[in-house]
Amino acid sequence: MRIAVIATYTHPSRLPLKEPSIMQSAAPELIAGLCPDHVDVEIYNEKERAIPFDRHWDLVLFSYLHSHYEHAKVLSAIFRKRGMKTVAGGRHACLYPQDCLKHFDAVVVGEPESNILELIKDCETGCTKGIYRNPSSRHLNVRPSRYDLIDYRTNKKRVPGLEASRGCNFACNFCVLTGREKYRFRPVHEVIDEIVFNVRWNENFFGLAKDKFVFLDNNLGGSPQYLKELCHALIPLRKIWGCSLSFNILRNEELVKLMAKAGCRYVYTGLESLNPESIDSMGKGQNSIGEVDRITQKAFSHGTMVSFGLLIGADGDSNEYLERLPEYLAELKHAFVTFIGIVCPYPGTPYFRTLKSEGRIISGVISRDFDGYTLCHQPAQMSPTELIEHYHRLCRHVGSVRNMLRHCISSLFSSNAQWYKTIALFSGAEMLSTTKPLLNGRRRYIAGLDPIEDWDAEQMDKLGILPQLIG
């Protein structure tokens, strides 16, 4: 049996672009690791390379985000016309399994570990059932990923990614995890064994990329005690790694120092806003805006670079706050902002339910619009056009060469730790990426006003596929 596992991707600009960055979706190699030994598996990550249409598989497994659904539907229709079976999986598929069944042969609702083996057995006997909804284990039962299937030639910058935990124990109202995924973690020895015995390292750049990896957990610090045990176990391995954490973990200087000793050189955290009213409206009480500079400077001193993500469009945001936001950022001497998005009311979240009950979901919104770069709701204190003007201005300010140099100079000598300066320079370069969503001059960034990608729209017209209206 021949199987393809595909992570679909469409660029935020809605142009036909790839994004071969350091961190990539690990869904293909994770799902491939669940397949039985007797099947032949190939993996494809559309963020790195295009899907070949000259190949034939018996089964094609799709992992995708809300905003990639229309594209995944097109690929599925093309493959099904050629006699292949297709399967949808991911958070969108969990929310809309009946809609997915119109375009795929089967849908996996929930985690793949409890469903993939049964699905493949059914495919081999030719008697698949539509929806696979086996309950997830109380414990995080992750099998080693198929790192051997990763082709580092298609993305020379990429480093391997792995999971130590899933979920998050906070309840931010806009987060797709809230109320749906309990925080769980793997036994520390399993994580260490995977790093030692299974991970295949990137040998590019004369070996400089070797022994570096990233934890793909939503919040590696969901349990400070677990993170502490994990760090102690990582110290003897002498690897270099990065992760995402909730801001409250950075307050624990002893733990941050231990992470640095264990090889942590990069942390991303969702700062989200510098406006206390917006933080409150998001339900993100774990963030403490007044401590940002002090806490990040401490992390820098231990050799760990910290970068932040910002969101605009929350109910607390006003025209005055967004106009002054570049000034507020300038006052933070050590805040590297590497992501800027528009707060998104993802279906299934408390934020979506609130906005829908208030009639504030924009008319005409489709699944493609839920990408974190498109305004899908009516802001509380301004017009949609005003918010998008602020978004353009903020992206251009943060992503300017001048701003990047200012932050690099202010932080470059904050630590003498090995690798720190290299990571600091890299983070500075990451700031430039905040302008990438603006590459398409035709984009309006308001739901219902931006067309689907040209190729997808053309194929949808040929195949008779309609976009999924939401809200």
C-alpha cells in the first residue's frame, strides 16, 4: 500500500509562495510514524515544496489549518478523480466533519495516534467508515516521528521538531486549544530517547545546523516541574534548542537559567498586546506587561533570546493605542517582535461564540479568511478599514531595517553566552519577516474582500467546489 501524508499550505499574502523557514509542521513525519511497517509512505510539506501530480498513491492523508481548507479540498478532488482515497485531519476537520465528508473519503476527528492504524486497516480491506472518532488516551502516547523521511535539501535551514507535550492549561478566549485540549506531557525518558536514537539532524552549512532542534509544543512550560525535569535530562546531550512558552514561565529566573544550561537558546511567547484592556479582553492574565523589559533582559543575560508575537484588533484596542503602539515598542529596549497578526475568531473558540452572538462576524467570511492575517470581525472601537491601516503601518515599522538594527544593537551584547550573538542576529532578521503578509498589493485583509488564490479559484470553478461559508 502506498500512502502520502501532506501538510497543505497557502501563503498569508495569497500569492503562490513557499516559506522554507527553520520551523516547519511536523504533522507529516508524525503521522508517517504511526503507519505500519509494511506500507510505503511519502511525506510532503507544501510550505517547502509543491505536491507532484504525476504520482499515484492508494491513500492520501491531509493535515491542514482552517485557512488551508479550500486548497486541501481542491487537492483532494484532483486525487479522488484519479482513483485515490483521501482523508482529512486537523482542528478544522474536528469541527466540521460533515462538511469534510463532501470532499474527502474519510475524516479523522481527534488525535491521529488513536485513529490512523484503524483507518489504514480499513482502507486495505476496502471498507472505510466516514468518521474516525476513537477517544484520545489520557496520557500523551506519541510514537517516534519518521525523521528519515525529511529531505533537508528542499529546505536547508530547517531543523527537526518534536513534541514533549500537547495542549495548554490557560484559557485565552481566542485560542483553538481553549476548552478542547487538556495539557499532557510525555515521559521525559521517551523524549530523550527520541532525540538520541531517532532524530536525523540537518547536516547543511558545514554541520553548523547539526545538533539543533525545536520543541513544537504549544506551551512547553505548561508544567514548570515537568520542564525542570526535562531540562535536567537534556543537559548531558549538549544540544541546542528553541521552544514556545507562556510568559509566566519567564518570570521564574531559576528555571530560565536552567533552560539555558540545558541548551535553550530561543523562546517565543505570545505577548499579544501592550494594552491592559486588550489583555483582559483576551483572557490572557498570565501576561504582565510592566515586566517585559526586565524579564527579557534577564533571559538575554543567561544566553536565551526571547521573541514576541503581537495581535491587534482585540476589543480593548482603540485608534489612539494603535497609533502610539510603535512608540510603546520603542520604549521596550529588549523586545524582539517577530510576528504580527490580527486577532482571529477561530470557529469553536469562546471568542468566536461571543462575536457571533453579538452579530460581529463579518458577512461573507469563508474558511480561507481564518488565517490570522485577515480581519474576520467588526472591531469594537474602530472601522475595519482603520484597523487594516494600523496593521500595515505596524508591520512596516516593526519589519523595517532601521528597527531591526536598533533592536540588534541594544541586545547584541546583553550576554557572553555561547551562541547568543548568533541567535540575536538571527532574531533581528526574523523581524524583517513581519512584512511578508504585505507582499500582495491587491490584498484588502478584510474577510469577503480578498479572492482565493488564482490556481485554487480556477480549479474550484472547474471542479464545481464552493467555498465554505462560516458564521
